[in-house]
Amino acid sequence: MERTIIILDDSLGSEALKERYLDERFEWKCDRCLLNSLDFSNVYYSMDEFLRLIDNLKDNRFFSEIILKAVSYVPYVVSKCSPNMMKPYYVRELISRNVSCYNFLELPYYSNDRECLLKIIANTNYCQILGQASEELQNDKAFIMEAIEWNYKCYYYLKERMRKDRDIALLVVSKEGYMLEDSDIKHCFSADKEVVKAAVMSSHSAIMFASSKLKEDREFFKNDILPFDPSLFRYAHLQLRSDITYISELIVNFPQCIQYAISNIQGDIEYVLELIKINPLVVLYANWKELSTEYAIKKITQHDLPDSVISSIYEELDDDYALDSFVMRSIQRDPKTLQLFHLHKGCLQVVSHAVQIDGLTLEYAERRIRMEKDIVRKACKQNPNSFKFADPTLRQDLEFVSELIEKVHPTIVFHASLLPKIQRDVIKKTLLNNPKLLKEVNW
């Protein structure tokens, strides 16, 4: 055990310990973490014995250093410090080694120490520590705001005067928007635009705690609230949500607002259709029970809608008649929309309607439709180049190819897929019969 005593002496510098434990079978029971930090080995610990050991070291000239080493692992050793040890710099060092040790200090030695208090708040979230701060610090606005920067819950432990300070309230709600619900903040600042806006930036739904006056403010909602989240229009005053002129202004940039208007407005199909003229995206948020009528669909399909909107309408409509009407009217306006209607690409009536307007839309039809000679004829009559989208079985059909060359347009020959020799012969014959065709071909 000589090695143990040597290490003990080197680490703690304690002659008293060496004199006390001369037995070669010496076994020091102490905190394992502490001993590991001091390079001891083969030891066991008992809390009571450890504290007794610390008591025995109080007269040691290195006692303050022993405590600093021990506090990293055993924060309660600070309770063994004498009052004359608790100088500000020493308390700060203890807390920097283990912030939890503040729980075991019998006196609030740190009550006027900004650095210590902020370190405790930053590392433990123990905001109640502000109650142990000195009167001077509890009235120090800069200190309070720095503490709130670390943890907004410090607000709960402030003096009443500080709780009603606008700058402090502004900082608190910017950290946690729902603090706008706090009785003091709500009473003093729920009508303050800057404070409410800061709260909404932090937590969007905090707008529900704003004053009625702000919820009726047209410009405040339009310029300061809806840009963060248009769905917050649901918290606007009923007066705003029933104002058709105001809603018409909003949907230019915030089409979502229509779904939070009062039910009477959502059910006014003529008004909703007028809004769609202003911003087609309104259809994504409108009441689909009202828009599923033939009249509404006719009006809607008169507008150039983005593909994303057309796809959304297609998915939303659950009435078969309304869906078919929407598809046919959309194709009438723009046949290329066929590519968006996945359930109708295999419908003969729909594809026939599309290819008669733009033959190239044959490309979007299902294969079994592109095998239909009648559909391909209609597409080729509208645009001979659409034959390239016909099913290969038709492009390899000499009889059908010859029919189209003769009755539709000779350029169809260039999109056929006949056997090489037959293809050459057919092309040669076609060119001889149509000499002007040479000028149309991009060799």
C-alpha cells in the first residue's frame, strides 16, 4: 500500500492522512469518481466516510484545492467550505467546475455575482435562482435581459416592475411567442403591434392572444401577420372574415384566406368565382361542394389554371359527373391537360376529344387507345406527325399506313415502321406521287 500513500501525498499533500493510515492494509473508502480523478486505484466508497474524510482535511493547507478537485464529481462537498473560503472568485471557480454545486451552498454567496448567476441559468435552467439574486441585480434591466436570453422562463421570477417593462416583454415573446398569454404581458402589451408581431414570428398561433383591437386591424393582418402564415386569418376578427372587399384584397397574395372566411362567403359561388378570376389558386382552398356544379366548373375552366391547380381539382372532385365535365372542358381549353388526367387517359371519348383538337396529345393516351385505328386516324387528320405516337403494331401495318398516306397525308410515311425493303419502296412510291414532299422533308 506504499504506492497508494505516495499518490495520496502527491495529490493532496496531506501529512495528516499519512500519519493516520499507517496500516499496510489501509483501504480508503471514498467517492470513486473523485479517486479516479486523483489517480487512485483499488478503492471503494461510502458517502458518509467520504464526508468524514473531508472533515478531517479541513485544517490541511491544500483544502481549498481539494474541494476544487472534488466538486467536479461531488458537488455537495461545497457545504464543507468555511465562510472565509467563499470569496467571489472562489465561488465562481466552484460553479465553473460544477454548476450544480449552487444547491449546496448554505448562503447565497453568488447573489451579487452576475457571472455566477448567468452560468447557473445557462447550464441548469434553474431560473428560480433569480429570486436569490441581490436587490441590485433584480433591478438591473441589462442583467435581467441577459438572463432571459439564456432562458425565457426567468420572466416568471422577476419583480412586478420588471415584468411590465416593454423591452423585457418584447425579448420574452421573441423567445417564446406563447408568453403573450402571460397575464402581465397580455394586459400590458397585447395591443402593441411590435410585441405581438415578435410573438407571432416565434410562435405563429400566438396571434390568438392579441387584443381584439389588433384582430380588427386590416393593415396589421395584411402586412404583418399573414406573410408569416396565411392560415392565421382564422384568428382575425369576424368583421374582417366577413368583409368581401378585404378578402378580395387578401387573396391576391394569400389565396388560402378564402377557407377561413365566414361560411356565407364560402358558399357564395358567384363571389368565389370572382375571386378565382383574381387568383386561380383560390380553387385549391374553396368549398368543393359548391364548386362541383356544372355551372361552377364551366366558369372555372374558362381560366388559364396552372397544372398544379388542375391536378388538385382533378383529385378533389369526387362526383363522377362533375369530374368528367371538368376533364372535357379542360381539354377543350387546352388538350395537353390530358397528360394530367391519369384516370381518363384510357377513355376513348376523352382521348378522341383531345386528339381532334391537338393530334399530338395522342402521346398521353394509354397504349390500348393508341392501338385504336379510329383514334389514330383522327389524330393524324389534325396533325400527321402524331402518327409517331401510334402503337408500333399500327406503324408496322402496311395496309393501315398506305390508307393514311393516301387519305390523310403523305408525310405519314416517314413515321411508319415497316420492314426496311417495304419502307424504302413505300417512301419511293410516295415521293414519286408527291414530288412537292421532297421540299417538306428535312434531309
